[in-house]
Amino acid sequence: MTEKRVFHVGNMVRFHFGPNKVNGVVKEDRGPIGVGGRRLYRIQFSLEPHHQSAIELPADELEFVHDRVALGGTP
């Protein structure tokens, strides 16, 4: 049976971006709008200082890094 991963806004995740693994933060749950009803998430990440990028990926391409990202200094 396949594991169903559910992510929430603020979760820190890791994903493949080219040959590297990159960390990012879930910014939006886009819902089941992917191919075959896969749930997509908008992930914000940075490859360079002071330059933010975003990408949409399905849950099966993401893995948890931490439970939640600290917002405003609070866990």
C-alpha cells in the first residue's frame, strides 16, 4: 500500500531540483488538481541569497524536513 503524505502550510520539505536536493517551505495546498487527482503544493525555496523561487510539486515528490517552520521566532 502506498504511503499518503499530507503537508500543511509552513511545513519544511525537501525535494529534487535538478541533480540536487533542495529545502523549501509549503506556502499553499493547491488541492487535487494534478494528473490523476494528485494533490499539488506550492513550495517556496531559495537557491541564491535574496532570491526566492516557487514551484508546484505533488506530495509524492516531497519529504518532511521538520514538523513546522518557526514563524516570527516561535515554533
